[in-house]
Amino acid sequence: MKNHHIIVFFLISLFLIMNLGRFVSCTEEKKVYIVYLGEHNGDKTLKEIEDHHCSFLHSVKGTTTSKEDVRASLVHSYKNVINGFSAVLTPQEVDMISGMEGVVSVFHSDPYEIRPHTTRSWDFVSLLEGTSLLNSREKLLQNASYGKDIIVGVMDSGVWPESSSFSDEGMEPVPKSWKGICQEGVAFNASHCNRKLIGARYYLKGYEAAVGPLNETRDFRSPRDVDGHGTHTAGTVGGRRVANASAIGGFAKGTAIGGAPNVRLAIYKVCWPVPDQSLADGNACATDDILAAFDDAIADGVHVLSISLGSLPTSTYYTENPIAVGSLHAVKKNIVVSCSAGNDGPTPSTVGNVAPWVITVGASSIDRVFSSPIMLGNGMIVEVRIDSHSLLICYAPIGQTVTPIRRRRLHPLVYAGDVEIRGITASNTTGTCLPGTLSRNLVRGKVVLCGNTGIQASMEVKRAGGVAAILGNPFNEIKVTPYLDPTTVVFSYSLATILTYIRTEKNPMATLVPGNTLIGTKPAPVMASFTSKGPNVVDPNILKPDITAPGFNILAAWSEASSPLKMPEDRRVVKYNMQSGTSMSCPHVSGVIALLKSVHPDWSSAAIRSALMTTCNSVSLTKIEFLFVQNFSQTFVQFTLAAATMNNVVGQPIKNATGDDASPFEYGSGHFRPSRAVDPGLVYDATYTDYLLYLCTQNVSLDSSFSCPEKIPTASNLNYPSLAIANMRGGSIRSVTRVVTNVGKDNSTYVLGVSSPPGYVVDIVPKRLHFSKLGEKHSFNITITSVQRRNDFSFGWYTWSDGVHVVRSPIAVSSA
């Protein structure tokens, strides 16, 4: 008997040893997945909805699993508008659920896939419109009552509610349409919400299910923002007027104000610190948490959603991206969704948030620089000078900085490549001031020239005992950084000039002169080097981004729990901070959307997008004459037709960061012009059903109540304000249809203007559209003929003009 027990014990032990790897593997394979079921039909209670969601889990986890264990595996149950849930599942369980009736899609909730896309800008927008502040922006603000009854939801890293930008002084009571809550948590209670910040929520279940419990020494378990990104974007959308706001050191000092200063803000915190990384390395925003935020925001009653988050889209974008899926539900409820294009430029095909039902925003500069003159040992002081007409270009070192610098004496100037520790760098990294590469003996007491603009380069100069750093920037714009130590950044040509000075001067010397803010630099805008570019990798027949807006060196409110650099070494506390990214351009557009919503509450989401896109034009007016028949008699009328181009403030084509002419793959339809968007003349409208029909072209179904027709129109036929056609073979012909709605004035006639893309001929019929009344619709056909094969995209445009309005649409065509 004893031997029998020994044998049984041995066999059990052997079995466990042999299968241990399998058991561990199953445990490791468990991840959070989203089970998407479409939309609720309103016939179930909240408890019935959750029970229904749990029934899927019971089916795959087996009858031996207790109800408690099943509910423990449930992370989110979406009960308001979006129908679905997220849960901890194995791949085998995912396969089983995927085949169940009613399941639209099942996809992994990746906490690291979606990340944040990380003042004077409003003055510049008015300048670009060619009108005074009072006549353009101030007039729009007044007509829109400063956005007082519009609710904008901001999905981001939370908010710092004590900021003066979120004061509710003088604001009216919260709109009765608001159904949201002020969710309490650590260092955040109901008193932190007010008539400005009318609601706040936080979403942590998906994050914690994926990466483990939140490290509460690094973030607040509440809507409070420890990062700064969410506070900055919320302040840009709708911050109140705050006088004498500035970045650290007093740079960019002036009145800080959001796009719609009386708009109501609802905060949805979905982003949290990445474990074992600094805040400077970005946040993690779990997919299922984002979808939960969409579900709540739609039910809460927001009118606009501002989302400065995103990822590089994949082939499963329309079925697995939470912003694409969630925003489709939002648009069905006529909520306008504004999204950042991404910061992966200048590489082509990197633009994100490409769904045609969202507004995708690129980033460009404004007319402000932060000049930090460099004094060389030969007595030359090189600086940026501006007169009333233009920027005087200096072909010598010009520095820019927002780092406070005290005036100091001249110091020896060295090139980093000459003062490195021997043998520590490769040929492609020499001179870049990488951490640990500089020799203390050779650097101590010197100014160091580095071919790198990173924060680490400045810190390495400091570590090695240098007194100041001059960093080289390869682009024709400088994204300023509040370095910890005396540092300025120069353009690449200035870097070469300084290096020549070092090589030719026996005892090269230099010092940095304290910086100052200069307004009115030209040309502006310039496309930011980081702004993600088209073509749209998911579907090149939808032109993205849609528009561009200020996203470069933008000053806005900041979290006092963060620092300007978001690094452990930086212990400075600021109320306002300078940031760059499409994260900053997106809320500029969101603020204007709120104003348009206020002026035109009956406009659809698509109409608002159209108004923003088609009024981006910079026009050169030329009188032409044409003949048309009105009231059965010939009438000879003189109209003004616009030759539309995408120009900057000096009337030249907008440039990109390398100095070349930018294209619609960078700026979309152009730089937004808010005061023109309020009266666009014509709009290209689209409905929820139109978007479902478009999804048929992508072989995607997200609504079980909608069936794709037998004959599916091409993707380019979506009634979009821009036109993109890919895969045009040589000699081939493509035709699409567009429909415009008159929102301008009664009894108006629009005439056509066309600039065909090189290699193609564009023919539009009819060439004149007459509208008897507001709301009247007219369709027209666009035929494009390929006359020369081009593997790259070629760009053109067409316009409709009645002499007052210019309705411009970009065209992008490719044979490939």
C-alpha cells in the first residue's frame, strides 16, 4: 500500500512537471479583450445588459466557473450607447466568443497602442485671416456667446482644476442638458467641478487589468492630472482669459485664452503613466478604457469631443480602433469629434485617426519665435531682427530658447566631436552629446556645440562640466524646450557656421545672451516637422489629414504636479507651459467647433467639418464675366472668381519643415480660418448611413441593422469635402458624385474653378450651380482622366464661388 502511494505521488508529480509550462503559458496568455456587439436598442435595464454580457463569459469559461469568477474577469460593461464589454480572456476563449451570434468583433485592448500626441496662437489665426482681432475672432466669439451652452468632452490625462484657466467666475448655471457626474477620487472631490469644469471621470479598470495596480506615488486615482498634457489640451479648447500668463522665465507673456472661453468642459481621464518610465516617455491609454469613456461621454450629453490621442493605423483600424469605433457612435448622435493627426512625421503614410467621420488635424507653426542671440569671440552678436514687414534673414548663428539664461562672460567654445571620450562614439553619433560621451577634462568651463537637440544633450554638457550648450536643429523651425541649464538651439546652417568659426579661430569663444519673445516672424505658418503625413494607409481614397492648425510652441495651462520637462531631474513647478504636437492643434479646432455649434446648432457633424475644410483657402480675387439665364431672360453679370492657393501670411505657398512647398498630405485642405467657417456658403453633408455605406467599401460591418447593397459605390464617392482617388491606371477614367447644400443665402449662383493635378484632366459637370433657397441641394459629377502615369500622388483643387464665398476642395490622385 505504501509503495502504491509512492507510485501515485510520483505519477502526479510527473504530470504536474510535464504540464507546468502549459499551465503557466495559459496564465500568461490571458489578456484583456474587447467584445464589441454594436449598439443598444434600449429594451434592457442596466442589470440585464451586464447579465447578458456575463452570459458570453459563462459560455466560454464553462459551467464549473462560478458567477463570482465570471464577474471578476469582466473589466468593463458598456451599457449606455455602445454595446459590448471587455474581459480577461485566453486566446481559446476569444476564438469561441468570436463565433457567437451578435458578436461584431473581438480585439485585444492594448494599453500601449494609443498615446497622447504630444496665448499667441489665436492672435495668429486672426492675422492669417487678414482681418483685425475685433472684426474676426472677437466677432465670432460674440456671435457664439463665447460657446457658453456648448459642452466639450476632453479625453486625455485629466485636469488640474485649480488653474485660473478653469475659473467659473461670471459664468451662467450648468446647461440642463448635462447628464454627467463629477467623479470623486484621490485629491479630487465634487468641489473641484464648477460651472466651467462641469464634469470629470476617470477610467482605470482596463489599465490595471493589463499592467497591474496603479502606482499611486506616480498618479492620482482620480480625474486629477499629474502629467500636464490633459490640462494643456483642455485649456487650449476652452480656457478662460488669464492676463500675464507666461512660460517659465517669462517667455510668451500675454493673455492666455482658449478657443471658446465660456464653453463647458467635461474631463475623461483615460491615460496613465507607463510603468517604470518617466512621464516624458509618454502615457498608456488602454483601448477598453477609451471605449468606456466614449460610452459615458455620449450619454452625458457632450456636443464636441476633443481627442489628442492616437496610434499608427493598421488594416483592422475600423473594427479594432476604439477612437474609430467610439466616434462613429458619437457622430450618430451628432457629436462632432476632433482628433490629432499624430506626431510621426515627416515620414509618409503615418497619419492616424483617419476615419472619415472625424476631423483630423495636422500641426503648423505661428508667427512667434524665442530669440536667444549668440555672441561669438570676435564680437559679433547674431540675432533675429523683425521690422513691420518681414523677418530679416541672418546667414549666421541664430539661437532660440525658452530657457532662462543670465548674461555671462565669454567662455571657450568647443565642438562636441572634439571633446569626447576616446573610442566611445561611432562615426554616425560623434558630436551629438549622447549621455556619457563627453570628457570632463576637455569640457569643464566651456560652451559646447552639439549636433542634437535632445534634452539629454544639454544634460550631458552639464554633467561634463560645461557652462552652456548650443544644439543643432535639422529643420527650418525650432521646437523650444525649457532646458534645465543654459542652452540654445540653432538651425543646421548656423551649426555649420559656428563649426567653421571653431575650426578657423585660434581661441574660439562664445556666450549665450538671454532670450526674448518676438512676434510677427515670417513666413508663417510652416508645417511642423513632426506632423504625421498622408497618404491614408488604411484607405488612400480618403484624404487625411483634413486641416492644420497651430500646434507648435503653444502656451496653455499646466499641471502643478508635473514639471516643464516631465522628468525626475526637473523639480520646477509652473502654471503654464509650452508644448508642441498635433495634440495642441486638435484642441484649437475643437474650440472653434464649439463656436460653430453655438452659431449653427442645427448643423450636422459633417456640415461643420465641411465648413472648416472648404474655407481654408487663401484667395486671389480676379474678375471674370460669364453669361447665364435667370427668370427666362439673358442677364450679363460680373462675378469674382477665386484662384485659391494654400498660402502663408506673406502670400507664398505654405512650406514644410525642410523648406519645400507643403502638400495636402501635410495640411489637408489648409490652415483653418474660423471666422470664414461660420459662413461657408455651401457644405458637403453626410449621414450615419453614408458612413455605413462607406464601410461596405472596406468590407466592414459595424451595425447589424444595416445591409450593404449588391452594388457598392467606390470609397471616393463618399460625400467628402476633399477628393482622393488612388490606383488610377494610365488612360483610365474615374467618375464620382458630390452633393452640396446651400447654407449661404437665397437666390445665389456658384461658378466653377478647377486646377487639374499634373498628369490628369478634371472635368466637372455642371459648371454652374444656382440655388433658389437655403437648404437646397445640388449634385455634380467629377470625371478624372489619366493622361500620364504617375506613381506618386498629384495634387489639384476645384472651387465653387458666388463672388462672396469660395468653397475649395483639394484633389489628390495617384496611378499607383
